[in-house]
Amino acid sequence: MRRIMLAITFVLIVSLAVITNSNFGQDQEKDKPDSTSLNQAGKNAKKDAPSVPAQKPGRRRWERATGQSVTIQHAGSDREYRIHVPKSYKQETPVPLVVCLHGGGGDSRQGSVMGLTPVADRHGFIAVYPNAINRHWNDGRKSELYAEHDRTIDDVAFIKAVIERVSKEYSIQSKQVFVTGASNGGFMTQRMAIDESQIFAAGGVIIASMGEPLKNSFKPKLPVSMLYMNGTEDPLVPYNGGEVRVELFPELAKLSRRPKKSRGKCTSTDEAVALWVKKNGLKQKPVVTQLPDKDRSDGSQVELSLWEGGKKGTAVALYKIVGGGHTLPGGIQYLPEKIVGKTNRDIDGFEVIWQFFKKYARN
């Protein structure tokens, strides 16, 4: 019995290490490009791209952090972020800035290998990867598990400070500042777009929704173009809303006598989308498109719902990954399907997000 318990403990430690260190790394190999439309964003991204070392699909790249690490003083503490500046950057030419937020259990180093950096190189924008304290963003869910952390850490102010510093050191287009993130970073993306709508021209939420407390206090000052990219079979962040959960071994968890602390509740994806559709003044029904099922072996398909013509040129897009799990489309299968669900291979998640930012930035 003792050997069995030791084996279970070992597997649990290894699994937790993997989920901490993987954090949605992305494949380098892509399909041959042939179009520039939003529906097929990224297909032609290689045409003018700088050369990037080829990499086998599915390989984790936490050993290849991108950009440079910067430490600043904020609210009496040392805070860190990574910044990637494309080789094409010239001080006399202002460029867009994209803030990318890592998932829970991750850090800026892992966030920098999620897949945005190659997109920044292809399109010439600066990418910034802030680092959360204790690997968790105060994203507005008000969870029991992180109650003390959320009471004392102001991540909204920290991310604003990072943007202000980068904008002083580099030539940034002030109306081309964007935010995106996955999981806990996706929830934080949502919070930044709501609390600081005057800063961000668009946001991209990946495998996340909106914390229920934010839904109840939803009052962004300005319209913001928003994109959602969520899997219908996400076992951690339910597509239809409810309790956010992380259970690597559900059967083992049933044996525990310790009371579980809530990670907070989220709205359904459709509810979150509807709030932004209304805020952006989008009165027409969306155009719904079934995207090509390029990889029929991945067990998922992509349905795009696009609302256009909002206030100040804003739009809302929902990339509904039918059959998809808690994974970045085009990214690696960082944990077994039984734990995080399936990974879609039909689109390049970050390329799609950039094309949306580029086309629908608030004017």
C-alpha cells in the first residue's frame, strides 16, 4: 500500500510540474499560406517572415524563452516582465504593442513561448510578457483559493505601469495597444479591457471567459473590440459557465477529506460575448462561418461568429472550437486529452488574434 501511495504522489508531482512548465507552448511548423482573410488568418504569414528555426510539432519550448527580462519597482515590490522587440523595429517609426498574459501556474518566461513572438517578428510589433506574483493573476473572479493574494495584489496597476514604461522607452502607437492571454491570463485580459478600456484598442481572450463579479459590475468606459477563442469541451473553464476547476486526478480528489476552496465562477462564453456586443453597439446578427476542417484527426472544428460595424469601428468575434479543450488552437497538446481536452489544428491562434487586432482596432 505504501508503494502505491508513493507512486501516486510521484505521478502527481510530475503532472503538476508539467502543467506549471508547459503553459501552452506553440508549434513552429505551419501550413503553407495562401490567403489574407480574417477567416483564414495566418495562412500567408510566412511570405515575408524572418527565418525561424524549424521545430517538430508538439515539442515544448520552455528552454527557449524569448525577449529580455526587465525588473521594475512597483508598489514596493520587484516586478518583472519580458519584452521582445522585432529586428525590424526603428525608433523613428511607432509600432503597435501587444501585452500577452500567461496562464495560471506560468510565468513571463513561459508566456514568451506560447507562440506570440514569431507573430511579432512577422508583423513588426513589440510583445510584452508581464510576470504574475506567485504565478497567479488577480483577474476579478474573487476566488476563495486566492482571497489573500487578490486582496493585496493590484495587477491592473502593474500592467499599466509596464505599458507606461515601455511606451517611454520605445516608439509605440498609442492607439494600437492590445492585450491577450490564456486561461488565468485570459480572465485577466478581460479584466484589463473592462477596467482600462481607454488604453486598449482590442483584446483577445483564449480559453477563458469573464469572472462573475466582473459581469455584475461590467461598465467599461469605451467600446473595445473583443475576440474569444474557447473550446466547447474545456474541462477546466466550462464553456457554458460555472465553477472553474483544476482536477488532475478526480478519483483521487474524492478520497480527500479536506474541504475544497473555490477557484471562482465564470460566466458562459455566450454571456461574455453578449455584453461586449451590446457595449460596442453591434445591433446586426453575426455572420457565422464554418472554417475549413484542415486536420480531421484533431477531433474539433472551428465556427466563427463575427459582429462588425460597432461604435468607433469595433467588432466582436467568437472562435468557437467545437470539441476543443483547454488548449490554444495551433499549440501543443501540453497534457493528455483526458486532463485538458483536445487541441485544434485548423487555425494558428495568435496569428488569428493579431489579424483581428489589426483590422478592428478601435479608431
